[in-house]
Amino acid sequence: MSSPLPDISDNNQQIVNDIQSLQQLEQQMFSRMENNPNLPQEQKEKIIQKIQKISDMRMNLYQTMGGVNQFFKNALLSSQGTLKQQTIA
């Protein structure tokens, strides 16, 4: 007996939760810079670099979610094809 596939909705929800957490972190960093206008330039640059890394992580999560959805779409199409062939046979 084959192992069941993971639940796509649970997987997607976890990715969405992670994206939202990263967005909140980005907002906190932006607020930190806005609320501290006298931060030295070096600190501002470090915060901007962190924001960029977080943004990159979010983009990777969006791509992961797209890839997971495509995988399940392909699996569904394959299963439909197999069922159609079995029905014809």
C-alpha cells in the first residue's frame, strides 16, 4: 500500500503563516528605522540588508508554494489519466 500524500492545504497554510511572520518582521525593522532617525548609517545599512534577506526568504516561500501546487496538479492529472485508461480497459 502506498503512503498517503501530505495534505496540500496544511502545507500551504504553514507557508502562508511563515510568509506573514516574515512580513511582520520586515514591518518591525522598517518601524525601527523610521522611529530612530538618528541611527548611524552603518546600522541603517545592516537593517536594510536584513530586510532584503527577509524579502528574499518570502519570495522563496512563494515559489515553494507554487512548486508544491504544481506538483499536486501534475499528480492529479496523472491519476485522472490512469483512471481513464483503467475505465477504458
